[in-house]
Amino acid sequence: MVKNPLWQTLCINRETIPNSFRRIKKKLDNALEKVGEAEVIIGLLDESSVADCTGKSRVINTKKIKTLNTYRSKRLFSYFGCLCLGGKSVVKVAEKCKKEDCLKFFQEIKQANPEKILIIILDNAKIHKAKIVQDFCQNNQIILVYLPSYSPNLNPIEFMWKDLKKRLSEYYQENVENLKRIGQLISEELLESRQLSYTAKWREKFL
């Protein structure tokens, strides 16, 4: 029998979801206890790439589309996003997802939310644990809370990426620069208008 990595991941998720809930709840409670009575913004951070994959029927739940051969099966660019509960959400377009790009994004988050302590929930990607990122966070009142492995279901910003990709697929004939601009506008609108609906169940469980 051929092993399917996706199925294995789904099985891991089904088996570990209760433990993942408890672990992230404990981590978040500890972070909130640490800041005491100070005003806090909770940020839900993630990255997502926009690719032109004509050989696949779906890319993060988007419909199959025909695209120009120029960009066939390539990652075009990426978005950094942070859905901020109690603060200003931020989205940034990046050519790459390197630690330097991640640092710049954290700097933008802090510039958009300068007054309050930030508790950022994110996955265990290497760029999130880079020393330059951790040093910046330690010096700028940003507490990082890492999600358990195989737990994208615990980060509501995934709903925004799904909606963004679906709407962005309608503009497949646009050039890359226009796609970046359109995607930026769409994602900012989604984070503003659907923040409460994206996070409703998450807030019930963890806040």
C-alpha cells in the first residue's frame, strides 16, 4: 500500500487535536498572565504563496484556471499576514519568505500597533524562530506563542488565505504586479470585514 503524506497528516491532526487545543490554550494563558493588566493585542500570523500551477486542479481551494505559459507552475510571490484582535491587522507582499522578510514584517506589525503588547500566535517555520526575529520581538514587547506541529486548524487566518486565493483566481489574466496590488487590497478588506467571523470559534475556545 502506497503511503499518502497528506492522509498521514490528516490522521495526525485527528489524533492530536484535543492535545493541541490544550497545549495552545495553556501557552496563551501563560502569555496573558505574564503581561498582567497591560493592554494586549493578539495577532494570528502566517504566510501564503501565490503560485501559477496549471497542472493542478486546485491550489488552496481555488478552481482550475488556464494561465499564461510565462508563469506556468511557478511561485509568483508571497504574502505575510497578521490578523490582530484588538489592533490593526497587517498584510505585506514579499518576493520571498526569508528571515529578513519576516523581520521586516514584524517591524511593520509593531509600527502599526506601537502602544500595546503584542502576543503573536504562529507556526514553527524556521523564519519565525530566526535569531534576528526573536531578538526584535524580545526588544519590542512582542511575545511569540508557537502552535503545535500539524495544527494549521488552530490559526484562523487560514480562512482569509482561502478566501483570498478564491477571489484572486478571478484575476488570472493580470500581470504579476497587478496581482500583488489586487491581492493586497482584497486581503486588507477581508481582514477588516471578516475578522470577527474568522475568529468566532477560536475566540470561544481560547479567550
